[in-house]
Amino acid sequence: MAVIKANAYGHGMLEIAEASVSAGATWLGVATLDEAIAVRSKLSQNVPILVLGYVAPQYLPLVSQFRITVTGISLEWIQEAAQIAQQPFDFHLKLDTGLNRLGCKTVEEVQAAMKIISQNPNLNWTGVFTHFATSEDMENKTYFYRQLASFDEFLNVIPNRTNKIIHCANSGATLYHPEKPFFNMVRLGKALMGPPNEALKHLLPFQLQTSLSLHSILGLVKQLDAGEKISYGGEYTTTEKQWIGTIPMGYADGWHQQFKANAVLVDGKRVPIVGRISMDQIMVALPQKYPTGTRVTFIGQQGNETIVGDEIARTANQPRSEVFSSLSSRLPRIYMQDGSIISIRNAMLDSINLS
Ligand SMILES: Cc1ncc(COP(=O)(O)O)c(C=O)c1O
């Protein structure tokens, strides 16, 4: 399963869905019913789509209409769905083995859920799954193994599992615990877009290339005298004559204030962000004058210098997926294959004919 929720972690939901299915993914995973309906309506390939998160049972008619598979997140959800459903719908039963987010928590709940399912033909149970909390913790694997054992215990009380899809492994489990068979499906999100964790790159069973880079340009370059204040609040003051570049990107594009300590690349060199990041503009201190239009790299490579998503995540004390998934829809996405542009998506202008 290719997990393409949250705009495929900021990379672009439809493009990543299409590429993943073309590359062999047989399922797509999303977080919400809206995401599922968007993918079902716009994707030419016809693949099963699982909503991994909560779907209010009142929307079950849409679930059936768009042939979406949803998640039975609790006994209560199954009871409510059984009362509401007027037509058959597919769902996977979620088991909570220790993430304590979604899923039936006890064997008794699972047994009660299975009883309701067996009595209601509209509740078409097609799979069962759980989700790990610590699959990338290679120093202490105890909790990971405890969750796996708990999943096995749950499965033992679920009859008729033949032809059901049984899944538990995310990117970390799949790549860093390859000794485990992981039943008959794995769910990959992060791993679709590169090594899930730079620090664990050496454990990868095969090479993965990072797919995303983020670039802008210098929109304005000017020289300021010493003592000039830069950006809102005047938090930065020039100490000498300084070349300052203004970049047309800001926190509304997903480059948050917390990323301010990270340098950007200009002319193959790391240059610091100066002053507060504003909604649409970022200022940087340049070692010399550069022409307007000079490329600025926030994530990616210029010459011998590379900034990876993990570096941004580390300084901002965020998971890398949080950095990527908050890259906003205002940023145009350019999709490339073997060095050539294959498509450009500009969410703002998508439905406008600019001929
Ligand atoms: C239920 C579920 N499965 C799979 C994934 C994919 O995880 P990863 O990006 O670590 O592969 C997620 C992402 O958070 C998820 O919530």
C-alpha cells in the first residue's frame, strides 16, 4: 500500500498515487474520506483505497458510492455503522496494540465486533490491521515486539481470516525489521519518497533516493548599511555593510518560523536566514551581490552542499514528515523523471485556463 495522505506528505497526492500504482502498489492509503473521494474521482487507475482514519458512519452512503474501504476504529464505531448502513461497504478492522490512537483495545471488544459483523451482511470485513509506535527505534525494540505479539494474540481470536488482508508494517517496520514476514501487505508512506530516516540509512535493504527538493529564487538583492533592521520586529540588525537577498517564499508556503536557524543554499554556499520569516518573504544575508533570479535551495543540493529534510526536522525538533507535509499548496510542484520535467502542478491555477 502506498500511503498518500496529507498530499502524499506534501509531495502531491495524485502524482504520487499515480506513480506508486504504476510502480506496483496495489492499494492506496489516505487519512480522510475527502482524500479518498478526490483520489477515486481523479485517478485514472482503479485501485482499492483505504481510509486509515476516522470516517463518521453517517457518510457510509458515500463510502459505498465511491467504492472506498474504511477503517472500523472501535467497537462503538462498528455498532453505529451496523445501525446506519443501508447498503454493503468494505472495511478493515483496526486493532490497538499500543499506539493508543485508533482500534479495538481488548480481545473482548474484538470478539463483540466480530459478532456484530457476522450478523450484518452490510458490514463487509475485508482486512485487519494495527500500527506501530516505535518501528524506527533500533536501540530498544521491546515495545515494537510487544505490539507485534499483541497483534498475533488478537488475530488468534479472529476466525475466517482466509482471503483477508492482514497488515501492520509502516516504512520503519518494513525496512528495518526485514526478518519479519509482516503478513500480506505493508503500508509505506515515508519510504515512497526516500530513506525514511537519514541516521538509519545504513540499515536499508536497498538504496532509496530522496525525491523532494525545494527551491526558490532571490527576488531582490540590495546592499544595506550597518545598523539597519530587517523584517517584522526588527530582530536582526546589520553589523556592517551587507548584501541582503529577499526570497518570495514564507511561512504560508510551509517554511515556518521554527526553520529560521537553517541555512539555505545560494551559489553552492550555505547562507543564513536573517530577521523573522514573514508570511510571503524570507531574507538572507549574502556573502556578495548576486543577480535577481539566482536559485535558492531550501532542501536539496547545490554543488558540494546538500540540505536534507532530516536536517530541517532536527533543528526544528519536528518529525521530517511534519516538515514535508506542511509544504503548502501555494508552492507549485514540478515532477521530474530521469532529469526531465513530466508535469507541473500549480494548485492555485489548476482550474484556470491561462492560454
Ligand atoms: C495507519 C498508518 N499506516 C501507515 C502509515 C505510513 O507510515 P510511514 O510514513 O512511517 O511509512 C501511517 C502514517 O502515519 C499511518 O497512520
